[in-house]
Amino acid sequence: MNTRRRRAVFLDRDGVLNRALVKEGQPYPPLAVEEVEILPGVARAIKKLKDAEFLIICVTNQPDVARGTQQRQIVEAIHRYLLNLLSLDEIMVCYHDDPDQCQCRKPLPGMLWEAANKFLIDLNKSIMVGDRWRDIEAGQRAGCATVLIDNHYPEKEGTQPDVRFSSLLEAVDWILSYNKLGD
């Protein structure tokens, strides 16, 4: 039986895979499949990472479901759309809001831990890529290296990432070289 732990790249959804809708400087998720716009270079970046044998797992907070401003069925339709377009291995989602105090809502690392157990992932050889401090903190709490896709949102910064790039495609070479050291 092969017990070798795999490497993964965890990707936040809105602002990393698809364009976030920015209103008054704050990012919001698309409200319908028709509003989803895959960011330039994302499919190519994921292909390069898959070619290097990474698992590609999207981990996304979608608290608008708990807040009653989005329907779970629409979020699931968006995820089916993304799975059809991109070579993602999994999309994990937290539908909770902060008052729910769940372990899966980033900045807590519950989704990353769950993925590690499900797919036999070595979190210390994995990377969390996100566009907000919650993503970076979740990655660090799980033991991952972290990449911030800097969309210049005017929000307080929490924990500092290992590196910053302006797109997932720009981050790919760093991710590949980082993990070569861990082999």
C-alpha cells in the first residue's frame, strides 16, 4: 500500500480563480454562474501545477448562504461550472458565517485539514494561495507555505504571506521551485 503523502496547492475561489466583484473597495463573490469570469492565466497555471503532480483543491468561504443573501444551489452551480472549466480535484466550501464558530471557516484551517485527511496530503509541502488575510492565516495555521494574490483591497492585513504576486500564473514558478526543495 502506498502511504506517500501528496502535495497540494489550495486555491481560494473569488479573487484567485475568478474575478471578485469589487464594490466600494471590498470583494464579493459572483451572484450567478453568468457573472463568473475566470481570471487570465488561471487554466494555464493549474495545468502547470497538475503536470507537476500537485492536487489542486479550491477552499472557499461562502458566508452569504448563512447570511441569507445567496442560495446554496447557486453556489453549487458556480462550483459545477468551475469544475467543468478548470482541472480542479476538489472544491471545498464553508457556508458558515463568523458567529457560527465552525472550524472550516477560514482563517481556521478546518477545510485544509479535512482535505489532508481525505487525499493524504502533506500540508508542510503544500501551498495556500489566497487574496485575503483569512486565506493566508488558514494556510499558516495548517503548516502550508502561503502566497497572496495581491488585489490591493483596502482592508487590514493580518498575517504576512511568504510571497506576493499579482496573479496565480505569476505565482506558479515560485510554487514549483518551493516544492522542489521539499522533495
